[in-house]
Amino acid sequence: MAQIEYKDLLDAGVHFGHLTRKWDPRMAPYIFMEKNGIHIIDLNKTVAALDEAANAIKGIVRSGRKVMFVATKKQAQEIVSEEARRLKMPYVTDRWQGGMLTNFATIRKSLKKMQTLDKMLKDEETVKGIAKRERLIRTRDKEKLERVLGGIADLTRLPAALFVVDVKREHIAVAEAHRLGIPVFAICDTNSNPESVDFAIPANDDAYKSISLITLAIGKAIEEGLMERKQDKDDQRIQDEEEAKRNEDLAQARAEGETQPVADSSPAAVAEDEQEA
């Protein structure tokens, strides 16, 4: 992953925490100092934590699994949804629906209903056959489902990890992930509990620039993981083709060897050869 410069973090305001009276004491190891009643985050810790998180999340993606992005606060919705769509990863930016992980079977039913409504409303013949009021109700139902579940429409199984912006706000998502043993990567501000997640990235989780910088760094790690997975699959395909070619050549060589005339080595044939000599 491309190393993020210390200056980039400063320019993005990553180091600005919350008011000192709103802090969580468990964030103490990540706090550099207090200034004007505000805690300042130690950016050296941020860089180290971000590198560790990026390497771990890259390994998860390289194995072919999905990472779900979760960010329902207004200033994070746009950047997170755009990055998740670019990487073709699931995301939740409207609101976290309780049981989205722990009751995934029910969520799958809602996804199926959303797809059915979408297919029905796109069929002109079907639309003509239902009343205007009924069509309006179904359109609203589809829009509501898309708003809440649109980001996970292609999710067929539970994600392998969560990337969360603002641990306090997304505490239900974090709790569900823990219950299922799903690792959580999260931006943790000075009012958060870093012990509630597996990979805490100490940073300002309110400023758009800070959220954007951290999210794009994680996105870059995921992109590298996807590229490495593609390379692994290409290497495996080439290896399989070479193995198949070797087996084919070996089989052909054996077949040719079996069709060669074999010299007669019986005693009578040997005696006849000696007499001719």
C-alpha cells in the first residue's frame, strides 16, 4: 500500500479529536496531547494502525471474501458509498437494520422481495394490469428497500469483515459482527472505545477530509488485494494448463511407444539369427 504522508494526515485534520470532557479513557494510548480543550491524536499511532489494518484487510480480500462498508453519518455516506461501489463491495449508508448480520436469512428474503418488485415494475405488461394506487404502493416499497438494502443487493453470504466509520454510531453493527466472529476495522475518534473493534484506526471520524483519506487508504488496500487475487488465479490457470500439456505429451509418448514393433527375442529366433550369421 502506498505510504500516507504525515503531512497528508495533518492537512486532512485527522489529528483533531473531541472535547476533553467527552473522551473515552481507553483511547489514552492514542492521544498525543490536549490543546484548547481538545484532544490531539498521535498521528504516528494512526500511521502504524492504518498500515496494520490495510495489510490485514488486503489478505482477507485476496482470499476471495467481501468487506462490508458501514457509515450512516451524513458526512461519510457519499465517499463510502462511492468507494464501495468502485470496489464492488457491499455497503450500508442509510441506516443499519437490526439483524442485518445475525438474521441474514430474513434479510435475504427482503432482498428477494426487492428484486421481485424491481422485475415486476420493469415489465410494462404487468404494470398495465395493476391499479394506479397499487403501483404507487409497490414503487414506494421498492424505493424503501433499495434505500436500506441497495448496497447489499448482490451479497449472497455474510461478509468476511466490516469497515466502520464511527464506532459509537454503528455500535449495533459492531455488536452483530462480534457475535458472529467477523473482524471489524474502524475509525476510532477520542470518544470511542478502541477495544470494541479488532483493528482500531485512531482518527477524526467527523471531518469529511479525514474520513475520505482513511476510507481511500483502506480502499487502496482492498484494490491491491483484488489485483493480487486476480494474479493468483492467472498464475494457477497457467500452471494448470502447463500441467495438462505435460500430461498430454506423456500420454502421447506412451501411446507412440506401444505402437513400435517389438523385436522377437524367443530362443528359436535367436538360433536362427546365429545360423544366418
